[in-house]
Amino acid sequence: MATRNQEVERLAKDINRIDVFTTQNQETLMGLKAAFDQMQATFSKLEQQDDTPERYKVRYAVVHLEGRALQWHQGFMKSSGKQICDVTWDEYTRNASTRFAATLIEDAMGALKALIQTGELEDYCDEFDLLLNKVTLPYEYTISLFIEGLKPEIKCHVKMFKPKTLRETYSLARLQNQSNKTLGLGSMSNTGSTS
């Protein structure tokens, strides 16, 4: 029968092994997330450029890949047995998304619904845009989610104008944010501050 000290030592070793395992897997997941984000940014650019011919989109994307994303591309091309000119854009993006999104098990919709502004408005807008690119939503719902995540001192003023487009919503939020800064109103959590 193990003594209490031996039991504590065994538990400490187990916890240490779990910590090492978690750290190693977290680094791997962060690398995969970076590769996924890089590919999504490239894909978004291409989809916004309607003038890029379909047969050149995959080639254009490949030029911008690096690290894990490039390794995936090389493996994909070898396993598909196709030439790059024979791979359709739809096939390529579906395979890339399946490869990286399945590994990350990311719930972009849940993250978007839970997103709230805690710092600067521009940081909130950037994070909102990043998550918005990963989901498909009706326009009205997108505007509502953006407004609901704003700090209270910005949200109520933006809501009052009932913006109809996301662009208008961003503009109103920026105007109110600038107004608050000019008047020294800052965030509610900084009410005792003089800066």
C-alpha cells in the first residue's frame, strides 16, 4: 500500500505530464490556427477580387502560402494526382477548410455571438471581421450582433440611429467612440481616471 507522500508524488508527476502534454498540443493548435487564418485571408482576398479568372485562383493562393499551409498544399497536390491547373477553386477551398477547420474544431458562430468589446473599438472591429468571414449570416443579424457586442457607452448611441448597413454601423460606432474620447468619457470601468 502506497504512503500518502508516494501518492502525492505520483499525482504531482501526473499533473506535470498533463501540463507538458497540454503545452505541446497548444503550440501545435496555435500553429494550425495560424496556417488556417493565413489561408482564410488569402481565400477572402481572392473571393473579393471578382476579376481573378477561376483557373488562376489556386495558383495565386499558392504563391501566398507558407509553413503548415504550404506543407498541406504540397501533400494535397501529390495525393490528388492532378496538375494545379486541373484543381477547381471550390475543390481547393473545401479541402483546405476541411483539413484545418476539422483540426481546430472552432465554433466561429458561437465565438461571434459571445464577442464583446473589452478594449479599443478597432480591436473589436478586427476580431468581429475575422469571425464574420468564417460564417454566413443575414445582414440584419450581423448588424445586431456587432451592436450588441459594443461597450454600453457606445452601443446605446449606435442603436438609437438604427443603422441599416454594417458600414453605417461601423461609422456610427467610430463617431461615438471619438466623441466619448473627446469628452473624456472613456469606458465605464475608467470613470475615476483623469486621462
